[in-house]
Amino acid sequence: MAYNKLFTTGLFLLCNLTVALADSTVSCYRIEAGTIAGIICADVLLTLIIVIVTYRCASFRRQKIEKADKVYMNVRANCKT
């Protein structure tokens, strides 16, 4: 949640900085190509982070279940119903 607010605030500040540094008197609703490229790169990076974290969590969970399925003293540790 905090990262989402930080990302949104950073994006807002980046857009305002782009408008403030513009030399021409173009419309304030115009988005420069560099800003769009930055948004796309940030989106791809955020997507990769989410995929990697999800994969790692699923991998740890799978390993935990496999370890629990081992037989210990002829009794299964994790009985599935």
C-alpha cells in the first residue's frame, strides 16, 4: 500500500516537473514522449517485481507442503482429505 502511494506521488511529481521545465507554452495536458517511456518502464518493472514475489511465495509454499508430506515414524505429517 505504501509503495502504491509512493509510486503515485512520484509519478505526479514527475509530470509536474516535466511541465515546469518545458520551454514552450504548450498545453499542460500534453505528455512528452520521455514521460510516457518512463511510465511504461516503471509499469514493466512493477509487473516483474509482482511476478517474482508471487513465484517465490508459491515456490516456498510448494516446498513446505512437500516437506510436510514426508513420512515420519510411519505417520504422515500432513494428511490431505
